[in-house]
Amino acid sequence: MAYWLLKSEPYKFSWDDQVEKGEGRWEKRVRNYQARNNLAAMKPGDKGFFYHSNEGKEIVGIVEITSDAYTDPDPEKNADGKFVTVDVKPSKPLKKTVTLADLKAHPMLSQMQVVKQVRLSVSPVTEEEWKEVCAIGGL
């Protein structure tokens, strides 16, 4: 199993929206090749942190990846078929959100890719980082 962090602007698609939607296509349209490659590496059963970007800048919940990557079906934004998406389902909210400031202040977590590449919308998370964020988040 691998671990990931998936960002979404809460004013466009929030954790609450994901919970209401349930299982389905990841709503964030990825148009960055590094983020696309991260999505393409995902497998069913992988876990991901749901991160509110721009507003809040915090990890708020956990999703499970439920499909292999497939071509993003949005014809307007993926006319050339180069970009992919995955299906996810909400797993559980964190009991305490973990902010970007929390990550930056923590010696081990300050090296997370979300801290180093703040604009990247999909990034890998190591198992050690996963466990530490879950512990800080009350899980």
C-alpha cells in the first residue's frame, strides 16, 4: 500500500462535499505532469490525505483509492487524453486537522513534499509521515 496527499480547494470541492458524494472520481482536474504521474502510480487500496488548499491549508480527512488510474474523461480539459484521474471514497475525518504550519514546525514532517512543493496538487507521503500525521490528527 502507498500513501498520498490530494489537494482540493474547499470552495470548489471540500471534505464535506467528498463525504456527501461518497465514492467516485477525484474531483480535482490535474494538469501538471508530476501530479499526473503520481495519480498514475496509485493503486486500489492506497490511502490518501484530503488536504484543503488555499483556504485552511490543512489535512482534514482520509480517502481510499478505489480504482487504478484512467484517462480523465473531461473533454474540455483533456482533449489530448494525456491526463488521468482515479476514483476515491471517503474513509474518515481527522479528529484534529493538521495544518501546513503544523507540518512545517515538525522536524520530520517539514520535509514532506507538500511543504517543499506547495503548488503540487498530488504528492506521495512516506509511511513514517503517514503515521505521524495520523497521530497528530488523533487517529
